[in-house]
Amino acid sequence: SLHPLHEARTCGSPQAVEHLNPPASSTMVRKGRARIVLGWREWLSLPQLGVACIRAKVDSGARSSCLHVLDQELFERDGRQLVRFVLEAGLRQEVRRSVEAEVIDQRMVTDSGGHRSQRIFIRTLLQLPQGQAWPIEINLTYRQNMLFPMLLGRAALRRRCLVEPARSFLLGVPTEGEDTP
């Protein structure tokens, strides 16, 4: 099995985790719509940010999703507000990549400890290992001391996913490979 901090180039298939979890359907029909079933932690991709695989905590108690970044810098280009930031990845966060994205909003966010801070929000594509993808809003923050570099909140899950809180990595685990941000 993989070390919990290992991030690899590609996310695996559900068959790769049969030894960790009993077989389960990855979709469930609820209110006439098929929903993707996620565990409380999953491997996801953010392809527009160049993130092939990232470990995320699925948290229906959090309204918004967030991503661990370093060195946020706001700037303007062609009349649009952008943010430049550094993504860290890899077993010891040794792989770094500078990324630019358009700012869609800046708003106050209250963290799980009750602390409020102004955060930058961007829109990017969330992709699951099986290929399903949709745009999500994600705020940028410093999460160095957290176990998961990404938190997937309920706004990103709405009308698409159900969470099985007693299970993990229902979508699969990454295959062995080169670390990537």
C-alpha cells in the first residue's frame, strides 16, 4: 500500500483498493439522479492547474473547497485580476510549480477553528479518476500543517456526489509513478 503522503502521476482505479475496502458501487441513484459515491478521503485531479493527482479530504461540513498554496501574489493583466501562487506536491513537498489563475472573488472564510480570513477564490476543473469532471470554486490558503493539501467542500459535491464517511479512497489510489504538483 502507498504511504498516505505519496502523490503520484496518475490516479488509479477502484480495483486497486479492493484489499482496503470491500467492493462497492461508485454510483448511487438518489432522487432519480445518479450520484458518485466518495469516501471521506479521495485522490482527485485539478488538470487546469497541472495537478494530476492530489489527496483530498471530502468535507461536507465545509461550504467551500480549499487548496494549499504558497506565495500568493495578486496582479492585473489585460484588465483582469489574476493570482500567481506556488503549488507544492510530492512525499516531502519537494516538487513546486508556479501557477497563474483568474480571480473570481475574494471573500471571508471561517476555518474549522473559528478563525476568519480573507481568501482568494478561483474556478478550476475537478476531475475524478474515472474521468468525470466539472468546474468548482476553490479558495487558496496555507495548509502546510494539515494532513490533506486539498479540502473538497459541499458546494463542489452538490447534486453530483454522496459521501460515505466510514470509507476511504473509493475512487482508487494512485499508481506508482513520478511525483507531480
